[in-house]
Amino acid sequence: MAASDQTVLQFTALPSSSSLLAKVHPLVIFNVCDCYVRRPDQAERVIGTLLGSVLPDGTVDIRNSYAVPHNESSDQVALDIDYHHNMLLSHQKVNPKEVIVGWYSTGSGVTGGSALIHEFYSREISNPIHLTVDTGFTNGEGTIKAYVSVNLSLGDRQLAAQFQEIPIDLRMVEAERVGYDILKTTTVDKIPSDLEGMEVSMQRLLALTDDVYKYVDDVVEGHAEPDNSVGRLIAETVASLPKLAPSAFDKLVNDGLQDHLLLLYLSSITRTQLSLAEKLNTAAQVL
């Protein structure tokens, strides 16, 4: 798709301007963040397709998503349309009730290329939703916004594409809320590996065990008041541990560690092959 001289306008949400509401499931946000982390080195943002349904009251229920490879420059945008259609067919085989409801992009708002991409999705469905996720944490958190587009014309001449922000309903259960709060507030240099995460967990477990030892010693020596509820919890925890010989425990841990390392190796090979196939497919589409 080649760029045009069309102007792109972005407006903040006005409650009375539209009755349209976008209900976003947390799986969509996690998918977008995961795709952004795995993006090609030269890519500044990622885009993808939003799947879901339109409820009887007009609410757009966005339940799933998948990334679409694309190349973007100052004067043109190239989408891998075949990949988009193949992924859509694969998703609908699993859940035929999910249809295209719009598209997403990473960033703090709409850009010049957004009008071209939105025009493509407008040919797929009528009035698609454009969801933006600020994965750069510009304001210290991942801002999520949703837009609909209306073409502004004067006679037969199209003047601009108006992106009007609409309200978002981001509903989560408690476990999803905890994960999302950590995701939007924590900034790290790199994502820890599974072994590093296991090491941190073991250190935390040792610290908790030391606290329990100290509490029990203080109660036995009369330095602390005994609490029956805490004593019952400690007894239940100790009783739940299997009685294993040290040699059997070492063998069990080593076998589990070897299996885990093998899975990491196989998943790394699979990820590399998929990345190569995706780049070759995108290069073929561009050529």
C-alpha cells in the first residue's frame, strides 16, 4: 500500500460522541507485549489482527489477536496479506465464533501509516477497531487506547481520516490484574531465564524457611507467644512433604532439570526455525 497525502487526525475520547465500547480481554494485551518483545531488530512497532465478536448491545468484545508481519517506511506500508488470511483460517478452525473486529499496533497513538492499514481492515469488516498499546511505557505505564476512523470529505474530495477515541472496558480477574500491574510498572533490562527465575524462587524459599526456623526457636525458648493457627499450618506443610532419601531426592531433581533443559533446547530450535520461515516468507512477499 502506497502512502498518500491524506491527513490523519487523532481525537481524545468524548463520552457523548459515540455509544461504541471496546471490551478488551487481558490475553490480547499479553499477546501484543509478547509480539513486541519478539519483533525483528529493525522493526519499530508491531501490528496485528484483533479477533472477537460484536455483542447485541453493540459492544465490541476483543478476545484474541495475532501479529501480522509488515514493513513500514515513511512513504509506504507492506502487509503480509497471505499470512494474515492463513492465520485467520487457523484461528477459526479452533473457534469459528471469533471474527475480525479490528487491528492493533504498538505505540502511543495513530501515525501516518495507520490510515493505510485501517483502510485495508475496512475492506475486511465494516467499522474496524484500532487498538494502540504503548509498549514503550512513555508515561510510566502501558497506556491502552481504542479508536474508530471516519473519513472527512468535502464533496468528492477526501480531506482526512479522523481517528476518534472510544471508551475501553478492561476487565480482569484477580490473577490477571496482578500480572498486568507487574507488567505495566516493572522495567527490567532483560527478561530472566527459567533457570534465573528458579534461582530467585529457591532463594525466597530458603529465606522463608529461615523465618519459620526462627519463629519455632523463639516459641520453644519462650521469646515469642505461640500461635496455634501458625503451628497447624507448619504441621500441615511438613506433613505434606514426601519422605525421600537424599540420594533419591537428588536423582529426582537432576532428572527434572535435564528434562527441563531438553525442553528449552527444543523450544529454542523451534523458535529459530519459525523466525527464519517468517522472514523468508516476508521477503518473498516484498520481492
